Amino acid sequence: MSTIDYNSSIPNNVNLDSDRRLQRALERWQPGYLQWWQEMGPDGFQARDIYLRTAISADSDGWAHFDYVKMPDYRWGIFLADPEAGRTIPGGDHAGKPVWQEVPGEHRTALRRIIVTQGDTEPASVEQQRQLGKTAPSLYDLRNLFQVNVEEGRHLWAMVYLLHSYFGKEGRDEADELLARRSGDADKPRILDAFNQPCDDWLSFFCFTMFADRDGKYQLAALAESGFDPLSRTCRFMLTEEAHHMFVGDTGLERIIRRGAELTVLDPNGDARAQGGIDLPTIQRFINYWLSYCLDLFGSEVSTNAGDWFGAGLKGRFGEARRYDEHSALDQAKTLTFVEGDRLVEREVPLRSAMNEVLRDDYYAECENAVRRWNKTIAAAGLSFELTVPHRRFHRRQGLYAGAFFDPAGARIDEATFEAQRGEWLFTDADKAYVNGLMTPVHEAGKMAHWIAPPRRGINGMPFEFEYVRFD
């Protein structure tokens, strides 16, 4: 078990003190990061004491310590999972060979691209959520928002460490650019479109942490199978933190759904809005919007890059080492549905070229399981309404279905039909205005906004009534 050195100017468990050149380079980057955090981190709460967890070791049992801390004083740093003795490359053409501790020259560009794209998502989500603290429905939720934010900041550090350590001047320049781009900026937007969408209400925040952070889980898990061992170890540690982000989204949506169902039953006309809640059809439209954007994050269904990266051992399937017996993915095929004019046609493509879709399959199934659980909450309230997972062809902007139109069940329709029914399937300006109208802050311990149910349990064994954020 590797412990984390918190006495260093940059907390780490990678013996940074023994590499003075790297330490100086990261110390030069650090002020820019702190300036970015002040400019783009949570607005209005930098001086508050927040009940946050901080890693104290890299093992799964002892890595979290809880205490009050001001966010600018959070001990961001570089934490890698402990190395696995004798680890070999899990999949691709080099499966079974020893993992790489240095970047193979022929894969330098691809690895840098992978790391930069992953790294860009981390500060982007902080920027998207910058104003949310001002409308938090409880101190419990406010604390969870800030926990997600500081950990996304640390995940940025994780990718920057790899860029500085293994990619020389190019890596340092890329690390600077990660602080220069801005979510939604017309001139320098974030790389992936989902990370440029406004996330300015708590229903969107819970959808984002449910669906975008779940994509993060699968992307990090695929990179944890990388033959480049420093990347694998970095992502394995990040996954321990990512679990909390998904918990925030999953339970947050369940609480909005539970409260919406309760208020629907209470109202004589079955109208949750009349009771000051968020109605289930509106929740469905938000799910349709955010999930469709997050499905794009996996990339095109047919991708030569995905195939090349798998073959090279840079990225694996989800659970490659433990879930699969055959690790080459050669002489195998996957059936995909293509758009040909007005028709949908099934074709087989080489499995390696369909690796994005293999990853998306696992992700989509997990989202379906979550919706089934939420529907049990609705049924328990005595309602017959059921939420659905939109078909993966619906509202896509990347891949095989970009530019074509489908309904939420996946049926092909024309553009006029889609536009005529858009307001039934995706949230409207009126929906956004209504939801934003509910977003008034509740910053008193033990109190909760009317439109969301309380959590079933608190954080770290503390009750819901605990003072998770101090306002004194």
C-alpha cells in the first residue's frame, strides 16, 4: 500500500521529490491551476468550510479521510494505484507481454491524444457547474457538488502529471491548453460537445453526474486496461473517486423522481407542477437530452482509431482482463445497424472497428438497469407511469445516426416529424424556465427544497441534518 506524501508542495505517491525537474515543471503549472480554480471553480463558496473527503492512501480501504476544508486549500495532487507485480498487457496484438513503463515511440501521438481528451473533460465539468452552489436544495447536496468539483480538479492533475512526465514540451503545452479552454466558449470550447452544454439547474446536474460521469467510468475502465502502465494505474485510482460522482447522479435523480411521484399522487389532478414539484414527463425529457449527448461521448460506432488503439494495447474493453477469454478480437465481427437512405440495414463489421460500440453496449445496459430501479420507485407511489431509456439512435450528433432523425424508440422519421414532436421528447425553453424557477437555495442544516426528497442516508455515517457546509 502506497501512502500519500502531504508534506510535499504537490501531494503525491509517485516519489515526486526524487525527480526535481518534473517537480519544478509541475510547480510552475500549479499557480495557473489555482488561478483557474478561483476564476472557474464554485462561485461564492471559496471561503466556506466544506465537509470533504481527501485521499490518504491509494488502496481501496483507507483512501478517504473526512474533515472540514476550504476548497482552495484542498490537497490536490498526483495519486496512482499501486503497481501490480508482473502485470501484462491485457488485450490486442501485444496481449500477454509486459506492460510499458515508458511511452512506445510509435504510439506517442495516440496516447497524448487519449490523455488530453480525457483530461479536458475534468475542468470542463467544474466550469459547467460553477454557479450551482447558489441554488443547492440542501447542505447535503451542496457538499456533494463540491466533492465532485474538487475531485474533478484532482483528475485534471492526474492527466497533467502524465503529460508533464512522459511527453516533454508537447505535454507541457497541452497541459497549459487544458487551462485555456472553457466550457461553452465560442472561440475555445471544450473538446467534447457534452461538456459545452449548460448545466445550470440541479435536474441537469443530476442527469450529468448520472450519465456523463457514468461514461467517465467506462472510459476510465477502458484506459485502466492500457498497456501503458502509468495511465492504467492513474485511471484505476480515478475510478475509486468516480463512483461517488455516479452515486450523486443516480440517487439525486431517484430523489427527484420519488418526490415528483409523491406530489403527483397528492394533487387532485395528478399534476406535480401544481404542487411545486417536477413532473415525471419533464424528467423524461431531461433524461432524453442528457443521455443522448452522453452516448455521443463514446465516438462513432465504426472507428478505425478505436480498432487501432485496441490492437496496439492502448485501450481495452470494459473488464478486458477478467471478463474475456480471447483478447485479440481478431476474426470476429459485430452486427451494427446502418442508415441507407430511408432504410435501416444490418451489417457485420470487424469487432475491432466496433470497440466504441462494445463499450457503449455495457454503458447503455447499466443505464437501463438504473431506469428500471427508478420505475420501481414510481410504482411504489401507486403510479403506472414508466420512464424509458431513449434508443441509442435518438438525437445523436456523432456516429452512424448523426444527421438522421429517429423517435425515442429508435424508429426512423423525417425531420419535420422530429421537429413537430421535439417538445414532447426533449426539454423546451418553458421546461427550463419552470425548473429554474424552482431552484432557490436551501442552506440551512436539516432543511430540504420542496421539489426533491431527502436522501436515504447521509455522508460518512453522518445524519442528513449534519452541517455539511458551514455558513457561520
